[in-house]
Amino acid sequence: MDTILGPLYYAVSWIIVQFHAFYSLIFDRNSGWAWGLSIVSLVVLIRICLIPLFVKQIKATRNMQALQPKMKAIQERYKSDKQRQSEEMMKLYKETGTNPLSSCLPILAQSPFFISLYQVLNHIAQGKTVGFIDKSLLDSARQAHIFGAPLSVKFTDSAAKVESLGASLTDVRVVTVIMIILMSLSQFYTQRQLMTKNVDLTVKTPFMQQQKMLMYVFPIMFAVFGINFPVGVLVYWLTTNVWTLGQQMFVIRRNPTPGSLAFAQRQERLRAKGKLKEAPAEVEAKKAAEAARASRQQPKRQTKSKRQVGGTTQAAQPGKKTSLEKDQPGSGEGSGGDAKSDQAGGSSRGTKAGQRKGGPQQPKHPTKK
């Protein structure tokens, strides 16, 4: 391992030494601030260099999300022929220009630097010079403490080793546990933010289940392996987690995945600022929806008093025929007797209706003998 990553030991140690020389102008050269900020600056420098890979990761992740329905169809179609299934998958990747490993590029590119930093701090803990860290810098780094914990110690180190570096085992374990918890929480929130805000909710795919599983697996991995990391490595990993969280929040807000919750929120912000012009098709769809809504409006319901007035008016006109009565056979001039009887009956019904409504009674005319 030392032979393969030897050049990286020199690169990582040289970067730390340069930052340490700068921060020694502000803080004590043996302080944890000078060495801790040197590690933080190393993270920032590496992550800035990895921004192009992060952009590729975002594009690859979106392409994989878009391909999930087609991938699922291939799996269902060739579920009994694994070889044909793999061939069709590779064909699909080639046609769409998608690389499944692109989403892992930032992690893969960062891993050698992470391992190199781990080995550099491990050499410091053992009192060995490494790379550009000579004897004087080695003694300075061993004296550096962050909140009472030396940079080179781990949670699992013995009390004798911790005391030899001028610290107590309790302080070391409290600091390491707090940093491990912060690492796990930052990783969990980063993954949860990706799942709840930047995933197309209109498509349910196995990819979403995988992301949901990773949301719980990664924090557990940090908690398990974190107890074996030196404090300096915990500083490195916590810083890179916070950087990832902030970088992802920026990307999700400015360039969210279409169909996601973040995309809808961004559209609303642009619409409120007047920067989003609706497409003609959307405008026509809204007009059609409003017209359909207007046609479905129910007539206004009349009050009880209006209904009573309307009923009284109809009852007060007993001789008026409806259009249905006019069209019935036997009505009109050709059937005078029936018409007279209908008028008489209508008159009597109208009189009774008028009496029930409280209207004036019709005077009775005496018949002529």
C-alpha cells in the first residue's frame, strides 16, 4: 500500500504543510487550530477540484432515473435469460450514453486522498516522519489538540497512548463520539434531501428503493467505521460531508430534477418573480378548464318566499293553458263543450287554490231561470 500510494503521501503531506505554514501566521504553530484548519483546507481544495466530477455525477444520476422504467421492462422481459438481460442493459446504456459508474466518480476519486490522509495521520501517531512532514513538524502535529483530543488518536486507542500525547481518554472519546454523530446526521440529511426533494415522484422505480436503503446504510457505516478513524480523519470526513450537503442544496435549488418537489418549488418562485412565462399549450389548457368549470355551474337556489310567490301566480291564472294542454287532441275551437268544462273545472280549482292561499273568493253569480 505504501509503495502504491507513496506519491500521494507526499502530495497530501505537502498540501497540509503549506496550509500549516499559512495558518501559523495567525495561530500558534503547535495548536489544533493551525493543524485542524490545514486539514479542512485540504478538503476544500480537493472538493473544488472534484466539482466537474460532481456535475457528471448529477447528470448520470438523472439519466439513471430516466432509464429505470426501460431497465425494469428489460428485466421483466428477459428474467429467465441473465446473459441476454445484461446485453440489453449494455445496449441501452450505449444508446443513451449513460455510464452507471459515473454516479460513483466523486467518491472513487476522493478515496485515494482519504486513504493517504489516514496513513499520514497514522504515521504521525506512531511518531514516524512521512512525506514532507519532517521531525520538527512531526512533534508539532503530535502536540496539536482539537477540543482536548490529539489529531492522531482514535476512539479505540488505549489510555496509556492517549496520556502519552498529553490528553485524557474521556476527552478523546467524547470528541470522537460527537464527531461521528455529526458525520452520520449530515450524511443522513444529505441523502434524505435527495430522496424527498430531488426525485421525480411521478415514476416509481427500484432506483428510489435503493436510494432509500442507502439513506440508512451510510450513517450506520460511518458510526461503525468512525471509531477506527483518527480525530484528524474525522475532521476531514465531517468537513467533506458538510461540503456535500451545501453543494447539493445549491444544486437542488438552482437546477432540480424535472418532476420533483424542488422543481415545482422553483417554478413557483420564478412565477412569483414574473420570470416564468407559461407556454401557449398551458394557457389554452387553463382556458378550457375554466370554460368547463363555468358550464358546470348549478342554477342559484330560490328562497322559500320566491317559490311561494311563483306558486301563487300560477294558481291565480286558472284559464291559462300550458303548451302541452294546447297540443292535446280535443282542445281548441273544435271541442267547445270540453273547453267549457275544462274552464269550469279550472275555475273551481282556481277558486279552491285561492281560498287555500288566503286570496279573495270569487263571487257566485245566481243562475238565471
